[in-house]
Amino acid sequence: MELELEKLQLPGIEDRRPLVIAGPCSAETEEQVMETAKMLADRGIKIFRAGIWKPRTKPGGFEGIGVEGLAWLKAVKKETGMLVATEVATAKHVYEALKAGIDILWIGARTTANPFAVQEIADALKGVDVPVLVKNPVNPDLELWIGALERINGAGLKRLGAIHRGFSSYDKKLYRNLPQWHIPIELRRRIPALPILCDPSHIGGKRELVAPLCQQAMDLSFDGLIVESHCNPDCAWSDAKQQVTPDVLDYILNLLVIRTEKQTTENLAELRKQIDECDNNLIEELAKRMRIAREIGTYKKEHDMTILQTGRYNEILDKRGSQGALCGMDPEFIKKVFEAIHEESVRQQMEIINKN
């Protein structure tokens, strides 16, 4: 299904990178919302975000102020002139947000992962012209992400955008949610007209990571940023560690380097030619490796050996990872490459062994 898209066309917002949406993770009190909004407006932010309904991983945490907070967003819009945005996860959320005049809606990662929930939201949005931003699902599933966008588009909404907030992982290292930049890059390749925003707050999980993640997003041609900003982050009722003050956000945005794709690429032609030659050589070497793998498959078949030799596989991963590190590459990257190569080698050997 090909998406029918129009520009977001947000009133009063210039059509230039980056589009910035900022505000607290949660609307906590009317005073907190208004103070944060005024601070952000004074620093040039045009779109204010705040969570009204908050899906928490475990019960007992702050799950949002609820409908009462929508009145606070209306007050922000009236007093500052900012557009206001919030997350919706059910049809009831949609009805309440639209009734309150919310300008932009977004669908959260947990909701995107549930096609039934997305369809419920899409049905509630039929006949409405409001911008809707769809966060990636918690798991790294591009088709699920695209499917959610298709459901909203199928309801007649054409002002759509995507939000990249990273992907959940059991193994927490540097990031709260792994960026896996290749997934939004592939989304951009598949749907070039779709605006993509980055959520550095949820990717990083720590306020000190927000600035470098914002710059990475700009370097990867993202269209905008949605950043959690709170007037007193350390006292936030949810996600305190990843929120920045409006002053810090202003500092981050002023330091951003915004590069463009519209530069001449004539001087890159020779380097790209070298890349093509390297790629051709890689494919030829991989083909040679697979021929050897098939010979190994024949040997294993003749000697009744199992295909998977775990010790050998572990040896390859360990050695190649170390070699990659010596050559200035991430060992985890090398591991993934050789996992894919090994998977294809096993497939080739299976074909040999299963031949009559």
C-alpha cells in the first residue's frame, strides 16, 4: 500500500529543519505546564508537548493526570500561541483530545506494536484532518511501523509523520532504547515523503545523551526533534533522568550543525567509485566463501557429520571480532556481519546435505 501524504502544514511553523516539539514527559500540575511552556516559548519553541495519559511499564507509577490536563494545554495555546501536542492510545483519548482542540496527536511505541489499538485510533480519526505522528514500535519491526502508518492513512489522514524513539532491549548498555538507525533510514528509503522526527530523550534515557543524539539525527537528515523538557527536571514525576531544562534545550539547539543534501557531489564521484569496487570485491569473496562452504557441506554429508559445529562457530566470531577491532571497526558490527555469513553458509550446506 502506497501512502497518500501531504505536508504537515502546521500553522505558524516555518518549513525548515529541524521542526522542534518540546515539553515535559507528563503534564503534572497546571503551574508546571504553564511555567515550562512559557520558558520554551520565550526561547522560540513553537510546539509544546506534554503527556496526558502515560502508559507505564508497571502499575503504581504516575499514569498521567488525565482529561484535566487537556485544559492546561488549551491554556498554553491561548497564552503563548504555541501549538500543543499529546499522545493518544485509545479512541476515548482521541475524542477528548480533539474536543480540547489539541493540534497534533502522536501514537506511542507500545500502542504502535498493537494493530488492534492502532485501528481503533484510526477509526476514531475518520473524517478528521489533524497531524498524526507515529512512534516506532518497541520492537525493531519496520513492517509493524509502516503498518500503523498505513492504518492511519487508510482512515483518510494525510498529514502524517514518524517518530524514531529507539527499540527496547533486555541488554541495557549506553542507551535506554537502541537507536538502530538503519531502521528509520530504511523507512525513509521506502517512504521518502514521510517526515521523520527523532526522540533523543527516549533513545538516550539520560539528559547528557540528548545533545549528541540530536546532532546524529540531523546528520542523518531527520526532519525534526521531539525532546522532553521540564522546568525542574530533577523533580519530574516521570522520566526525570532524560529531561532537560528549556535553557539547556536552547543551548543544544543553538549548537546544532544543520547540513544539507543539496550540495554538489561531483567531488564524491571518485570515492563512490572506490566504494563500488570494494562492494564488488566483497561479493566475489563472499561467493568464493560460499563455494568452500558447499564443499564442507559435501564432506560433512560423506562423513555423517552435523552441520553446526558450535566450537568452530564461536572461534570464528571471536577471532573476526578481534580482527575487526584492530582495523578500527566495532566488534559488534563484525559479529553481526559474520552471523549473517554463517547463516547463509549453513543454508548452503543444508542444500547439499538434503540433496538425494
